[in-house]
Amino acid sequence: WDTATLKPFKQWYQINWHNQAVGRASVELKKKDQQFTVIESDYLEGRVQGRRFQFRYIRELDFSSSAPYELIGGRLYTEEPQLTVESTFSNDAQLQLEEKRNGQLYEKSFAHVEYTLQDYFRVPSLIERGSIPSETFENKTLNTQTFTVETSRYQVLKTKPYQSYIALQQRHPSNEVSWHRMAKDGAYKLHAFA
């Protein structure tokens, strides 16, 4: 997870709801030309009163391939019942967003965002290096709805000696709480939401 030595990878996950598999997710890192691209993809499917619903979320973040690995742009895609949103953005002096929502085109400007690939991989990097704080620490996350950098607070949870993972509780800026289990090499094993 050291940014200077990162190699392309793809990790797949299963999404469960009430112990039922309802979808799949993946995180992929690509390196091409002068940038790194992180691609997060979630696909969920369910039935309500016999009707089938599909949800797809794709978030691509482009970072420069040299230090400090700054966010330079990206693409966002949302597909929900009766909603399709496709967005592209570039992060220069200002963050410029072009969004197509159900066929309607919108353009928005935001303040420049200070966010790096090192911020994105900070938690797994701390675990891999064995330098995770013993009780609590903070980490920056990018909110792609408001294009602001938010701070989440993590608490390291005690695990039994025979358990081969690190357990963390994350308090999000919205005061929601989620839980993580991560292998000692920094790979995610479980992310649970209330």
C-alpha cells in the first residue's frame, strides 16, 4: 500500500444484506501514462413486492503518478430505478463538474480539492506497516456529492489473540458508524454498516 511502489490490482467483494448475497463490489487500481486510476464499483439487485430493482455505482478517481499524487479528475456513474447520473470532473484551480442527470446537463464549480492517493490508501498502509495507532486516529475521505474532504475517526477494537485481523470502528462525518476487519497486510475482509 506504499504509494511509490503500488502495482495495479483488482479486488472483488460480495455485498450482503441480512445475511443474503445481494450484489458484488470491486476496487481496482490502474496505472496508465501519467496517472493512477482507482475504480470502485458496486452492483446490487433486489426484489420488492415481486419487482426487481438494480443499483449500480461506479466511482473513478484519477491521481497524478508522481508525488504528491494529487487528485486530478474522475468520473462518477449512478444507476438506480428512475435515475441515471453520469458525471465527469477535473480538479485544477477549481473543481469543474459536468453532470448529466436523466438526460439533463448541469455544470457546477467547487473549490479546488486537496486529496491524494496517499489519503485514499492511508488506513491499509498504516496496517501493513504495523504503525496503526493503538486506540484512535483520523483519516481523510473524499465526499463525491459535495466534493469536500471530510475526516472520519477510527477506533481500534480489541480482538481475541487467535483472530488474524485488525478490527476498526469508523465514525463518519455524518455520525454514522461502520466496522472494518482488515488482514494484517492491509487488505479489507469485511465492511459492515448499521
